[in-house]
Amino acid sequence: MYSMTAALKTLPIPVFVEVITHDHGRTALVKVNDRGPFHEGRIIDLSYAAATKLGVSQAGTANVSIRVVASEEEVNRRRSETFVDPVVTDNAKLYVQVAAFSTEENALQQLGRLQGEGFRDVRLHIESKKFQTVYRVRIGPLPSEIVAKKVVSELEQNNHENIKIIKSN
């Protein structure tokens, strides 16, 4: 209850996600350590501490986006390599969006395909607005448009279509 934790239905446990509120733009990094939510139209259950940090504990629900940051092993590995939390230093907002899905299962399959093709920093961005959820598969954040264009070229060589470079929160 007093830790920065959350519950999601299908992502691997443990995994770290960044939760962004649409109303205030506040963000929180939480560790997914449980399964849920089991209410229609909800994509994540937050601990009291996480909900308080996001300013949504009184309302109980809010429109949010979720971005998978890393597994616990990856966060620990990056911390030991750089001695800096990679999430804190992540100020880039440039991504290559590969696909968008209405089901998490399809998005996770696409994410796995991209990882199998050797792409790094593949992320699942989850947005929920008015009980409609969109699962966006993105690569990034990327440091420059030159790198983004190189990623697009590699994706096209692997027969991916409808790819676009985007700037996102």
C-alpha cells in the first residue's frame, strides 16, 4: 500500500512502468508486482502511494497512459553499469511507432517479434481514454531523427508497414 507498486493483467512480473495522468501530466514510476485490475475499462491498479503521487487517490480513477520502462533485471543492470537510474535520465521524446492494437495480446506478440529481430528499447505504450484502450508498440526513446530514420529503414527491410516517427510524452 505504501510502496510505489501496481497491478496489471498480462505484463510480466516484475516489470517497471511509467504511469502518466492525462489530466495533470504527472508521472510516477511503479513496479508491477501483482495481477489486476479486474474491473471493466481499467488498465492498472495503483497502490495508495502511487495514486497519491499522481494526485488521483481522492478521485479513485483517472485517465492514464502507461509506458513499459524495463524489467527489474534491466533496471538493476543499468544502475550497476551507470550508477544512474535510466528512467531519471530519459528525457528524449522521439519514438518510432511500429503498430497500434486494440488488444494487449496482439501488441505483446508484435513486441516479441521486434525483440526477436534484434530491435532494442521496444516498448509498449498503453493509453486508456473513455473506456477505450490502445496498445502502441514503439521503439525508443531515440536520441535523434537520424537514428529514428535508420530504425525506420531497418523495419522496412524486415517488411514492417505503416511505420512513423513520432514525438510523445
